[in-house]
Amino acid sequence: MNKYNLQNFLTRINGKDLVDVLITTEDEVRRIDAVFLKVKKNSDEFTMINGYRNLIGDFLFFLRSGAVPAGIGKQGLKKFETVIKSLVDQGCFKPTILTVFD
């Protein structure tokens, strides 16, 4: 199993409430940041981790602010659409948040 697989992460958080999604996402960011300290910057592993970290970190930014992150933008945020829709269905976000995908 790939430790930096976005689909695996999305499966873990989909259907959870906002608090659990925030906790899981924050834990994932901390885990990745700890790995960064041990990886050589010009390695393939660094490149893979960096891309995954950008996605997860920017998703965390969105969860906290409701704003589209400049880093991954709408295109990257679209990867989290199922989770965001689940949070809307649970009443954690207003349906208007989905306008970020328009």
C-alpha cells in the first residue's frame, strides 16, 4: 500500500463528520511533515511526498477557511469534491460552498 496515495486518504475520511475529517487531515499533514525531515530533496520519494503534501495541506486550508487554495486551485480541490459534498449533506457546510466547483 502506498503511504502517499490520495485515494486511500479520501476513502479514510469520506463520510466522517467535520471534526473527524479535520483531525485525520491534520494528523496526515503532521505525518508527512515528519517524513520530510528524513528524505533527500532531489529524490523521487521527495517529489512524490511533496505533491501529496500540497494536496492534503491545501485541502486542510480549505476546510479551515472555505477559500479555494491558490496552490492546488479549483482543479486540485475537485479531487476532494466527494468528501466536501458529504460534509454538506451532514450539515457541516452550507450548500453554497459547492459553488467553488462552478
